[in-house]
Amino acid sequence: MELPKVLIIGQPFNNDTGGGITLSSLFKGWDRDKLAVACSSYLLLDNIDTEVCNTYYQLGEKEHKWSFPFNYLQRKYPSGLIQFSKKKIQNLTIEKSRLRISFIVKVFYPIIEYIGLYNIINKTVLSEELCNWLDEYNPDVIYDQASSRNGILFCIAVQAYLKKPMIFHMMDDWPSTLNQEGLFKRYWQRKIDREFRMLLNKATILMSISEEMAIEYKKRYNKNFITFHNTVDLDFWKKYQRKGYELNVSPTIRYAGRIGLGIDSSLKLIAKAVEMVNEELNLSVNFILQTPEKPAWIKNYKNVIHSSFVAYDDLPEIFSESDFLLLPYDFTPASIKYIQFSMPTKAPEFMITGTPIIIFAPENTAVVKYARKYNWAKVITKNNIHEVSLAIKELIENKELRQQFAKNAIKIAEENHDSIDVTRQFRTVICSLVHP
């Protein structure tokens, strides 16, 4: 079947964000000249994967409009197509003033959001240059991953201009977290909810990142969502798949991902629990943080080791050599609202490695329900150091339990996340819009 031309709005293909990795896996093998991305400049700085798609329109100063005098605070990026070299991964990072960024993020944005100005003084419009490019590219289908009010309105505008079928793919429950504070929060919550429902009505096909999200959104919006999550290339990930379940002399628990205020609290609690386990069992369990930056707090723990990010091709071996892989969540109320129905992009990658997985997350999250349903990970839902240390001790002392979790995880990854099967289903759904 001939593949249609797809315009992707709001998310580039990359190897370091959940949306970008999921996008790359779902569109893998698509004709590269039949994919194009239109997204904001701040998303097009690092780790752009041009192997799947190398046609990018940067939404710059001609599309992003700020009212006077706020326009003077915003960095101006050029609008238009980006020219890439022949390298697979592109980095377009430009130097930025840390003081300026700190002021904008910590002072400017919070103030204008609180007084209700943020949603008024900036918008993304269809410039003449963008419209000319849309006419020239002439996609058959629009695929959108909007995650803000601006994204909602922009996607509605693009669909109205092109008059083509649109797919909306939801990654996180961000509508539940918008405008939680501020003088006009109820007004903006109601208004954005109406606009979001308008976007859902305009979409021909709706996609969710998890079954739990599809169930919730059926109740909340009375809409049917098809679930598509990240996939795994079985041949790639099975090269170093773990076969034995004896522990290393110094067992390792590995976390691979980003760090921040919320997740830092969970990681610190894990570090403290590891200390307790080492004292009680007279072991030397190492907690490895594979993160972009080295957290300052790890100097307080002798068994916490920092490891920089590595090439994606090296991940199967590194993950399989670890004794345990950690999927931690943030336990703050705001974070739980945001991630409750999400599914970690790394989950199927961890599952196929054969390394036992530890999930540290609130009870009502989609990943916890998924793991409990198929028994593919050790689940810890109490944000309590004693609960965490008991769970780690149980895994260390019980080889059969480690093996059971790992075998179940491999089975579910093969059945539910095989890239060949999932991308075939994904293509069939998109093609149905053009070839009923």
C-alpha cells in the first residue's frame, strides 16, 4: 500500500525525549520524502534524528508572536526550512545567556501566568511563508502532538487551512495541569477545556499513549482513543539480552533519564534505601545515575555513581549488564496529575533486556497498573524508605522472583511492543484516512 504524505506538528524526531523516541519508532521505515515536521525552534536544538525525517519547518519569529513590550524579552529565531548535514543525529544548539533564561523561566513566566496574561500576549499564527510551504508540501494527513493552548489553536488553524484529515496523539494528561494557580484560573481552565474539545472534534482519529488514558478520556471527553506506545526493535534489543540471574559481586541498580526537582526526591529516597540495604545485608549495592548532569547531592552517598549518557546503540548492552533497572516517578500531586495516564518510553526497552525492573510510582499510574496486570516488575507505590528498602532486599535475596519478573517482561514486550507488529498497525490506521 502506498504511504501517504504526513505533516507532523509540534514534535521532532529525536532520541532523547519520550515524544520524539515514540515518533521515531512508530514512523520507522516510512518514506522519508513523505514526512515533514513543523515545530517550535526551542524543540529543534539537540539530537534531531534525520534518518526517519529530514524536512523541518522551524516555527520562528514570523509565526510566534508576542505583544508589545513582551516581544523584546523573547529570542528571535528565523522561520522556514532547516538545512541539515548528512549526519544522522543533528545538534543545532546555540549559546544562551543563563541569567536571561533563569529570569524568564523563574520570574517572567510565573508572573504573567499568575496574573492571566500568558494566554493573551503570545500566539502562534500561520505566516505567509508557512502557508506557502504547506501548499507546496501538500500533505495527505496531519499528525499532531500538541501540549499547550498555543499548540491546540495552532493545530486547529493548520487543519482549517489544509482541510486534511488530522490525527491527534496524546502523550501526557497536560490539560489537567494547566492554570492550576492564578487570578483567572477558572476562566482559563474552562476556556482551554472548550478549545481542547474543539481540537478533539476536528481530529479524524484520536490516539492515546496508554490503555488507561483511553479509558479515562472516554469518560472525560466521550471520545474513542486508539492506544499506540513506544515500540522495540526486537533484533536490536535482544543482542545482549540477559540470560542468567545471579547478581554481580557489587549489584547495580541503574536509572537512565533526566533529573529535576520532583524526580530528584524519588532518586534521593532510593539512594537512602540502598544505604540501608547495604548496612543490613553487608553488601555493596551501587545506585547508578545515567543522567545528562551530575546531581550535586550524590556526593552525600558513597554508593551512588554518576554515568553520562551513552550512544543509543550501546544501551542494550549497558541495560542488560545491570542487575536492576529503575523506573521512578515523582510523587507530588501536580506531577501525578500530569503523568497518571502516561507510559514511560523506556518501559518496553527495559522489559526486553531481561534485566529485572523496579517501578517506584504512585498506585494510580498507568505503568503500575500495567506492571501489576502482567507481573513484569517489582512495584513500589509507597513513598517510604522502609518500603523501598524491603522491596530491594526481597529482590536481592530471591533469585526466582527476579527471574519471574524478567521472563514476564520479555514475553509482554514481544507480544505488545514488537516494532514490526505495532508499526504495521500504525500504518494501517493512517493509511485508512487516505485509502478507506
